[in-house]
Amino acid sequence: MKKLILMSFLLIGLLITVSSVYAQTEDELITSGDLKYESEDYQGAVDDYTQALAINPENPYTLTSRGNCYFYMQNYESAVADFSKAIEVNPDYFEAIKNRAEAYRWLRNYENAIKDYDTILEIEPENPPALGNRGLSKYYLKQYSESISDFNKSLELDDTKFRFIWFRGKAYYRLGDTVNAINDFTLALNLSPNTSEIFYDRANVHLDLQQYDKAVEDLTNAITINPEDDVYYQDRGYAYEGLAKFQEAVNDYEIALSLNPQKLEEKLKPRIELLKQKLQEINDANKQN
């Protein structure tokens, strides 16, 4: 009996020894998580960082690293929670503040995003991405003049970011400044000629100015890039109507209707029928002449 008890103790001791040998340290888990993060194995990295945080739950680097994984997994709420915990542990942890601002922006929590961008810009007043992204946040809060100011400062430092130029154009358009809006959309298209939404935005300005031929040109470019968006066909149909090209308008309205019948049937079917009647009247008048 004594021998059995002794053997049991020896076995337990052996198991404890083996476990301690194979148990990973905090640093090993962090290193493993970093390697998985770099290879875009975000869930694997989260698992490693979570084990490391079980050892040391107040390591701001580990919290921020796990938050970054959550961000790229589009789990923005969890990302914000980790970044906030890292900032609670170390209020000056710049990486966490910067990345929380981005997570807030993706959550459309623009007020909190702006607060974090304000903190970033107190530390780095000439940070072009922070200025531009604060401008985006202000744009979505309909603070158009303030957003233009941020875009201007950002683009003075780095004029290669087409998105900031594009949204500055959108802000100008919202303020009724069609000249600057068109200028910015054109500049943005020079940098990003395959972004259909910019062609669409510039076309809307042309439509407002009754420049229907220019609107048709921009919407045709948008359709070439993205032929599955019914809105582009609707608006080009409207521009064709402005040019009295009724058959082309009918063609576009019918394509739009085929792409989104449930949403557009009530809106476009009567319009199509009206234009067909107008075409018939024109044809009848031409025959009489």
C-alpha cells in the first residue's frame, strides 16, 4: 500500500514536471501570436494573445495586438474593448489610441473617433492620416466646413490620398460649391481612375448644373467599371432625358429595372411607359411630315 502511494506521488510529480517543461511563457506566447499575426492567421494570434493575457492581463502590448487582430477580423467592438483596456493600463499608449480611433470610425461612432483623433493630433499635429480620417468623421457628422479644413491640412502634408480629395469634393458639393467639388472629383480620378463612385459623384454635380452630356460621359465610365449598379443606369437615363434622347433613356431605365425589379418597378415602369408614348408620338409626327 505504501509503495502504491509512493508511486502515485512520483507519477503526479512527473506530470507536474512535464507540464512545466511544455508550458509556454508569456513572451513565447506573444512571439507566437506576433508570427501568426504577420502571416494573417488572426484567429490563431488571438488564441495565443489570450493565453498570454491569462498570465499577464495588463500588458498593453498584448491587449493592443489582440485588438489589432479583432480589427482585421472586423470584430470592431472587441477591438475597441482591447484598445480601451490597453489605454486604461497606459493612457499614453499611442498605438492603442490610434487604432481605437479607426475602430470607432468603422463602428460609425464618429464622436468618439474624433476624440481619439484629437488626442493623436495633440501628440502629432502633422499626422496626415489622422487629419484626413478626422475629416472623414466630421463629414459623416455633416460638419462639412470643419471636414474641409482637416482635409486641407492633411493634403498639404500628403497630396496623394485620393479618398481625402474625393471626400473634400463631396463636402464642397454639400455646401453648394460645385466648382470646387468638380475640381476635387477630377483630381481624385487622376489618382484613382477606376473608382466608379467618384465618376458617379461628379455626374451628380453635372446633373445639378444641367450639363447632361458630361453627366452621361461620367455615368458611362461608372457603368464600365461597375455594370451591376442600377443607380448608374437610372441617373444616366435621367441625363439622356435632359438631352431629349428618349430611346436611350428607356434602354437605361429598363436595365436598371432588370437589375433591381422589386425596388424600382413602381418608380420606373410608369416612367418607361410615358417615354414610350412620347417616342410613339414623335414617330407619328415624323411620318405625317
